Amino acid sequence: MTKNSRLSGVASMIGVGLLTLILCLGIGFVYLGSGPPSTLTATGYVAMGLGLLASIMLGVGLALLVLQGRKRN
């Protein structure tokens, strides 16, 4: 394994970690809302869950397309 490939792997892991942190902070902000008096109905929770599921599936699909493209080259 060359030094560049190790650095590339570390950089990828740092990038994935930062994106995961941003996602978790965003979910926390949406869950807590802008202040204590705000409430979320059952419909709001369903919408938030569906949006989260859609964004995760989109991210996984794009990652698989990138990996598939790298294998072809």
C-alpha cells in the first residue's frame, strides 16, 4: 500500500465523519425545533422520517454509482 492511498483513505474517513456529524446536528436541530413552545405532530414526525429515509437512500445510491464508476476505470 502506498503512502498516497493511505492518506486518501484517511481523508475519506474524515470527510465521511464530518458529513455524518453535520447530518446528526441537522436532525437534532429539526427534532428540538427553534424553541421549547414548538411542537411536532405525528404527521410532522412521519414527514421527517420519510425525508431522512429518502436522503439516506439517495446518498447510498450515489455512493454506489461512484464506486461502480471507479471499478470500470
